Amino acid sequence: MVSRVIPVDPFDLVIFGGTGDLARRKIFPGLFRRFCSGQMQEEARIIGAARSEMDDAGFREMIADAIREFGGGRACEDGTLEAFLNHVFYEQVDAMGTGGWEALKGRLRSGYVRAFYFSVGPSLFGALAERLRTFGLADDESRVVVEKPFGHDLATARALNKALAEHFDETQIYRIDHYLGKETVQNLMAVRFGNVLFEPLWNAQYVDHIQITVAETVGVGGRGEYYDKSGAMRDMVQNHLMQLLCLIAMEPPARFEPDAVRDEKLKVIRALEPVKPHHIVRGQYDADGDAPSYREDAGDTRSTTESFIAMKCHVSNWRWAGTPIYLRTGKKLRARASEIAVVFKDAPHSIFPEDAGRHRNILTIRLQPNEGMELGVTIKEPGPGGMRLLDVPLDMSFAEALGPDAEEAPDAYERLIMDVIRGNQTLFMRGDEVEAAWAWTDPIIEGWQARGEVPKPYDVGSSGPDDSLMLLHRDGRKWRDIRA
Ligand code: BG6
């Protein structure tokens, strides 16, 4: 397969929080891989900015270690890493004060794409935006990239939007939800809108229900303090699962363009019905032998924050009326497995005898691991013995289908950063989208608080609390197994 890497325009990219965890784990290794693929031009410049005192050489050392640890691969060994580091610089900057801004400005060149990545807590967004303008680092062409969490609720998200809007136009703001950068998530749009096969069936008339599962095996150890204030609802549902739901449920946009796509996603969020309390199950993982419980990880023996959530949602519009969308996500579950399953209805009439069995078509879109799609179709069980039906998958693992020479899919972060440089906002959340998502989430969380609800304990390595199974059983349905 021929490589289709198209170099992006030369750029100056400033990463605030350049010494932080995200920068070291994701941003720099991602940029390095794009460099290796030939997507970054010679003039590209990446400037880490943070509080610590450090020079370029010290920072380059830190970044080299991070890349070796978090994903440089073979390219680190053959001199490519050194070549990459020549593009990396450092400036000590006081985000809340005046120190370092003039020096940082001196690092920027005119005539290049200019982007500022706020890889810092949201409490600094406003101060950074203001200083970028005051010290003349940013102009009307510059871009700013902001990370989640984008707010803690509707009020804080609104305040962040307002603080950014005082200095930048919406077309300059790139709100990251890294799920939108995942290869299969974009494939979802390709499958839905690039094929004639699925779209006519993609509605309540033919779809019985949809399941979206994002299961993780990791716990919250190490980030308990942040997580305990968020829980699965704020950490995963309000953003990542909501985005998946939007892409599954939205109407076809007129064009694959930022606002056309985001307008359709927004309509889905606004069409979401409030969720009834008995349609939500919250869970918290228990201790497992010597491994700590959620409460121990969170450092609060009485914490009522959920590390698991399952819920039944309804998109109230013509396309989806009566077809539930079940969401489920949690930590320390049986396997790391994320998938979307579209479960179609039974054939309207069976011509086969009762004992042939009844089967359903299920389209499964696997996000991770083993990205791919599987369409379950019903066939006759081979051999003699009459007409018995059997489900077999029309399986398509992308890795297998595209062959060993296929370009390795960029990780979500590297793809999204390159989109920032290209100036393409399609895979970024617009301010109104984020606010609409919080407007739907807030009353749910307030309800728990008002009722003093406590999450149900669940075993590490399980599929979550039993009540989550009941949520579907009550409807005569069943969750798909969580397996890697
Ligand atoms: C992050 C959440 O946004 O996404 C984490 O804060 C979660 O809690 C992570 O583990 C999952 O991302 P991925 O790409 O590993 O599925």
C-alpha cells in the first residue's frame, strides 16, 4: 500500500504544560511518530513551556526519555530521535504572571502556522488566553488547543467558553476529545455515510437497540484525587461516550465539514431525553485480594463516586423513537474492550420451523483492541439434519483486510494535533456541543446527590454490578460479553 502522508505546513507549536504527564506520554511521542512518518516539515518548531527552570538541552533530554518510554519504537535507535529533538525547544513561563512571555514570543516566527496547546488544568485556560493576546503572541490566525476536562458542569464549562471567547474566535479553538481521533471512530462515519448498505436500515424501524461499551481494566490508582471529583459520568460519559453516541445517531451531514458535522451532533445531544433514575446503574469496584478497592485508590473510605456506569438513553426524534441506546463504561472490568453494537430487529416473519431458532443481525464496530467491524449474518447450519439456523460473522479486521503494508494508524493524539496544524476542526468539539452535553449530564448527577445514592460494589474482573445486567434483562435484552 502506498503511503499517503501529506506533509503539513511548517508550524510553531507551543505546549503549555510541556513537562507534564500528557505531554510526555502522548503529545511528544505522537509528534515524534508524525515526524518519523514524514508529516512534519524541516522548519517545524515545538516549544515546551512550563514553570520549571530548564534549558533546551535539559528539556530535550526529558523528551527523549519520554519518547523512548512511551512509544518511539525502532526509530529511536537510528538517529531519527536526535533529528526530531532539533525541532524541540523550551521556555520557562509563568502562566499567572508576566515572567517568560517576552522570551517565548521571541521563539515564534512570522509566516508559520501558530498553535498553542493548553495541556494544563482548566483553571489556567483563561489566564493563558489573556496573556497570549496581551503579550502579542497570538493573532486572529493562531489556534488554541484545550484538553478535557472542559468544565465540571454546565456553569464551569460556560465560564471556560466565555474566558476563551474573550480572546479567540470559535474557529480558533480546538477542544480535544481524544476518542474522536481514534481510527475506528472515524470509520464509523465512513461506514455509515460511504456505503448505501447500512443507512436505509439505520433507524428505529430496523434497529432494536444499540449498545456502546467502553470497558477498561485499569483502576484509578495514581489519579484518585482527580477521578473522585469526576466519576465515570464526568470522566467518560459526558465526553467520550456521548461523542460515540452522536456519531452513531446523527443525521447525515450535508458535507464532511466541521460545522456540518458538529451541527448534526449537537442536534442529537439536544434530542437526548432526561434519563430516568431507574435507568441508571452506578458501581464502584471492590478490593481484590491485595489490590485496593476504589475507595482506597480514591483515598476516601466513604466515597460515593462511581467507577462504573450503565444507562439506558433515548434520542427523541423520528429516526430513533423507541430504540434505546445503552451505554456502559467502567474501570477494573473483565477486559479492555470498547465496541459499539447495533442490534437489528428480528426478520418480520420467519418461514422456518420453530426449532430452527431465531437470529438477529448485529453490526459490531470494535474500537479497541483489534479495531474492526463484524456483521453477524444468519445462515443454515451446514450438513444434514434439517433447517437449523446459525449466526456467523462476516468479519473484517482492518489490520487483516488492509494487509501488512498498511500505514499504521496514527494514535488519536497525533492525528488530532496534525488536524490542528491543518486547521480542520471536524474532530473537535464546538463550545455549544460541550455545553449541551453538560446540560444533559448535570441533572442526572444532581439527582444522585439529592437522593444520596451510593454506587453498588462490583468485583474486579467482572462486567460490573449485577444490576447492570438487570437493566437490559428487564427489557428482554442482554449485554454483549466484555472480551478483548
Ligand atoms: C480519559 C479518561 O479521557 O480516557 C481516563 O480520563 C480513561 O479515565 C481514558 O482511562 C481512556 O482512554 P483510552 O484511549 O485508553 O480508551
